[in-house]
Amino acid sequence: MEKTTLYNYILGIADNNLILGQRLGELCGHGPNLETDIALTNIALDLFGQTRSYYQYAAKLSAIYKTEDDVAYLRKEREYKNVLLVEQPNTHFGFVIARQYLFDVFNYLFVEKLQHSKDETLSAIAKKAIKEVSYHKRFSGDWVKRLGVGTEESNQKMQEAIDGLWQYTNELFEMTEVDDLSVRGGIGVNLSELKETYFKEVAEVLKEATLTIPENPYFQKGGKQGIHTEHMGYILADLQYIQRTYPNMTW
Amino acid sequence: MKKNWPLWEVFVRSKNGLEHRHFGSLHAADAEMALENARDVYTRRNEGVSIWVVESKYITASNPADNGELFEPAKDKVYRHPTFYNLPDEVKHM
């Protein structure tokens, strides 16, 4: 498989972790209570840890970016390949949990398969990540149920979040050209094969949480092509500020 | 939060073979959340292999005001320590 294809394939995985981690990082010190604050920050750090491994690998393949930091901080918006779901804002705690859960179920299925990639580096990263991702899903899934059956208000807020974010779920399974090539090369994961399991599992948990799946006639997409929602620019402004203001600065 | 979540006491076994030790306390709405919070708050630096949580209200504690009658009578009863035996030299590891 071509270097550029592999490079782009890695970014497609890593950017999801980076942007979701950044969103969770925004909550550091602002969680609803001390314990949840630490829990969400832990998840953010897990995601950043995985992102670093992916970006270090990507930097080895890139002709332009030399280090993991270059890959993380110096790209333009259109070059980020994350799905739209992970860039959605922390509107309220229900949104934080819904976004996390809808991503975690996907991420678990994905990383589980990635362990069997022919690419040794990707397979090694996946084998290390699977335990973290498994815990993330447990944490967010428990919260979905807790808020769903909690009080009338928590149920209503959780439902509002599911209604708002459901339109971004389908994109998780969209196969790009890079995905197709990677699957053919034995390196990538066939996303369409995960779809049925995903929606079945999510439906079961939402049912248990007394939440309903919105009937969506339309799903959003574009993130994988680098066409993002209006939130992305603000995220990058925060994320890249230091490197843009003081180029090449290090700790 | 108008009403605080109940308080839970956290016990962590730091490695197999050792007993669970009291690590601290935290707030959580239910037992499952208490366990997850304990994992995130107390074992994120590789401190444990097993966690117990129990709601603090189920712990019956002695009253500090009773310390006199509970603990002071033991103070002058040194003979309760097994320190009055002469050990033969052949006995090691005691």
C-alpha cells in the first residue's frame, strides 16, 4: 500500500481521538463535580495517549511533518479528517455523555478489529488501546442509563442530546477511498461491517435508558473529507494557538 | 447540584496478597458510579488491583468521646503483649 494512503488512514483514526480529547479537555476544572471531572479528564488523556502513538507513526510516513506535534498542530482545518460527531460542543452534560457514548461504541468495535490489522504498528496500538476504550464505553454507557432513567429533567436533557447528535452517527461508517484501499491492503477495518452491531447495541442501551431513537430522514457527513462544522475552526484556534504564535516552541 | 450525592468509603487492594486498605472517600449517586469514580480518583497511578466501596452511612464508628473507656484501660496492661518470654537462641525469625 502507498505511503500516502497509510498516512491518510492513520489521520482518519487519530484525528477523532485528538478532537474528542480536546473537547473533553475543555471541561477540565468545569466538570459537574470533582469525581466526574477527573473521570472525563482521564478519558481525554487516554485519547491523547492513543493519538500520540498514531501521530508518531504518521510523522514517520509524512514528507512535510517531521514530528507528532507538527502533525497535531500545524495542519489546516481541511486537513483534519475527524468525523463531525467528535467536534460537537459541550452544550450540557447530556451532550458530553451522548457524544462520548455514540463515539465509544463505534470506537470499541473499530479498535477490536484494528487489532487484527496486517500493519504491526496499528495492531500494536489497537491492542494497547482496547482496554482503555472498553472502559470509556462502560463509563459513558452507565451514564446514559443513569441520566435516562434518573429524573424527568435528566431524561429530557439526555433525549435532547441524543436527538441533536443522532444525525452524526451514520458518518462513522462511511467508507472513503482511503478506507477502501486500506481494507483491500489488509490494513484497514471495513466500517460497513460494524454498522449493524453498532446500531443494535446502541438501540438496546437507549431502550434500557427509556430514551427513543429519533427518526432521522437525513444524516450529516463531510468530516472525513475535511469539510467540518462551524465549531471546528474555534477548536483549532484553541488547540494551535501556542504553536502558531510561537512557532517551533517546545516545553 | 441542590442535593449532594451520598458519600462512599473506598478501599483498595494495592497488590494480590495484601489486604484492602482505606484510601479515602468520594461522592457518587450509586454503587456502580462509586466504583468507577474510585477507579478514576484513586487508582489512576497504578495503585490497585481491586476496589471495594461502601456507603459511609453503613459504617458504625466509635465515638471519640468514649475514647477514655474504650482505649485507656489497655494502656497499662503491657502483659498482654507477648514480650515476657525468654527465647532460646536456636529459635530464629521471631
